[in-house]
Amino acid sequence: MGLSRRDLMKKAGMAAVGTGLAGISLAMASQAIGAGEQQNKIPDLPWPYKKLDPEATAELAYAGYYKGACGYGVSNRL
């Protein structure tokens, strides 16, 4: 038995409604989870410059590569 156009539209509509409800419930849950926590204040711009030791930075970035690949190695050190 094949799938009729009407059945396809019903299933697509149910999927869209289900996706929308899931998105709304996840958004509400994330707000409820963070509601009791104090928000961290982002420092005002411009952020202060801190000079990095090139040798130490290179070593830590190299070691970080093996924890989570290229981007992790660089951003973990900075």
C-alpha cells in the first residue's frame, strides 16, 4: 500500500508541530535551569592585553591538540 498525498501532508504537519513543541520545551527548560544561577558579568571592552610566552603557549597548544584536535589545542591555551 502506497502513501497518499493526504497521509504525507498529515505526517509532515505532525512532524513540524512536534519539532516546534520540542523547541519550545527545550527553550523553557534552559531558562528554568539558568534561572537560579547568577549570571557572569562580561568585562568591559577593550579587554586588557596579556603578553604570552611563545614557548609555553606552543607547548600547551601542541599538547591540547591530542585532547580535542586543532581548534581545541589553540583555544584551550588562549
